[in-house]
Amino acid sequence: MSTDVVIVSAARTPIATAYKGSLVGVDAFAIAEVSMAAALERSGIPAAEIEDIGFGESMQGGGNIGRNVAIRLGMTNVPGVATQRWCASGMAGVQWIAANIAAGMIDVGMGGGTESMSTAPAGQKPGPDGAPAFWLPPANEETETAPAFNMALTVGDNTARIAGVTREEADAWAFESHRRAVQAIDEGRFEFEVVPVTLPDGSEFSVDEHPRRNSSLEKLASLPVINPLVEGAITTAGNASGLNDASAALVMCSREYAEANGLTPLARIVSWGSAALAPEETGLGPTVALPKAVAKAGISLGDLDSIEINEAFASMAVASTRIMELDHDKVNVNGSGCSLGHPIGCTGARMIVTMVNELRRIDGQFGAVTMCAAGGMGSATVIERL
């Protein structure tokens, strides 16, 4: 890249369980306001100097939440763009701002993403008889091998079949994800990145609530598969990601701007890459996106000190780790989608926020985050701690 892009602040809300958790009455706009305000305050950059916002949103019915919240925060001079790459929408928001800085089009910007599954709107369109019918935009054309609205099959079971992942391997991965997430919470690993949300009743929500402390391999093994009519199906509610609410934001700028203004960068965005496969191979998205991003960084997979592969389903995390011959001791050390949860439009940005924090914790140099995204896509971002 022609201009180094550095991260000067990173913040996220705690992740809530959708429909019954702490943020059930808080919409995506309000959740985004918390992370954006915190990232701005932590950056030390005057609001008037933020030049653009790229914010991911996936299930909120369209619109431009980043611009809406900028106005709420008094940043009426700041435009915004909504990024939609399904599960990788928040990551796309960060990448979009990074690209603008790298190209010299702006000096300072904010990227991130938000999701409130609890308050996501339901759409309608005329059905075959002309009467209103429930509708969501499909990520791909509906097919038998890649149903547009059955990700447990399209991603979870298909990946298990393609990569030979067993039910026992998926359950073991999910169990370890919960164990690691609980350990990270208990050790205070997320305290540097999490900003509490003040709830309508005046209380504060400050700790990720989705990880299960009472998870066990026996409980996971007892759960029924989601697709019982599919031969060889292994995906259950226990080895799938959660439905969640959260937001994450990062303030980025050029290295020159940081130096001129006495800012201390946390990390550098080294590279990123997005790629695609056939929709029925969606779960393998990281296996094409991460090598692409790493190659752009001029390093190898072995140079990465920490990696997060979003656990849309445990089967795809097992498959990606196996195919890329990654060390599980370096992958998802703080948990991921199965345990922390997967607030769709937010997750990609949340992962980058957490990776900034993780490299600081372990004194690592290079970290990468990667994920699959509906419709056969994958995306990845490589950062370097400074």
C-alpha cells in the first residue's frame, strides 16, 4: 500500500444473546452509538477531523447506520457508507476505510459494524398470489445443495461432508471454544476492548454473555442435528454460532497523520483479501481468503502469531484449520462464534478489535482474522502490532 494505515483506537460492546439477552430492547443504532463514541474518545482525534465512516450492517433492512449515528454524535460533517458482505460486513467496513486511507483519499476514518438480531426488521414482498409474504434477500439462488436460508446445511453440513469433519470433531471444537472464551473473560482479556452499554433501566451490561460455563461434551453430543433428513448431517445448535447483538468500531489514520498529531498507533493494517467459491462451499471461504491476504502481506501463514477463524459453524473452523495446516493453539484462543457469538454485521470488525488486543496481550507481531460469508464468500485481514 502506498500509505501505511494504522489503528489508533478500537472498541466494542459486550456481545449479547439475541431475543433473550441484555440488549434485547436496544436497537442496532443505539448499540453502534456506544462503540463509535468510545472509539472516537479513545482515539483522541477531534470529531471534526474524521473524514468518513464505513460501517457494516447485515440484517437491519438497509440504510446507513454509520451516517445516522455520526449525526447523533454531533459529527454532522462526516459522511458514511454502509457495507454489506453478509457475515463479513463489519470487516468490509474496516477494509473500505483502510483502502481510502491507503489511496490517500482521506487521512482519518472510522470503520466497524453493528448488529441487533433482536430488533432486526422483517421484510415483505408480494407472494405468488400477490398477497404480502415474508421475505429476506437471499445470499444466493435457492438450490438443493445450497439452500439460501439453511446455513446449517449450506455451510455447516456441506463443509463437514467436503472436508470429512465428524460430529465428534465439531462438538469437541465447540466445547473448546466455550472453555477458551470463559477463560478469556475470567482472566480479563477483553477489558481493554469492551465498553459497557448503559441499558434502559440504568444498569450496565459489560461482559459477553453468550459463552456457556456449563457446556460439556456430553451435553453437546445429546443435541439433535438441525437437518435430520440430510444423510451424514452433524450440525446442531451446540456446534453452530449464536444469534447475537453487538457493535464494534475502530479509528484509523495514515501513519503520517498519527506522527504529525502525536498519536500512538496500536497496530497497522497490513493487508486484506476477499475471495469466493460456489455457494455450497461457503464454509471453505477462509481457505481461499486468508492465503490471499497473507500473500499480499508478504508473509506466510507460519508467521502469524494469532489467528481467528469465525466459527459460523464448528465444522468450518475445523476444516479451515486442517486444510491450511494451522496450529489450533494459535487459532481462536479466546473463543469465537460458537462461544462469543456471531452478531452478523458486527463480527468482522469485532474480530479485528479483539486481535489488536490479543497481539498486545501475547506480545505478538502478526495476527489475522478470517471468516466465511453467505453466498460462497470469504474475507481476511492481516494486522501487525506496533
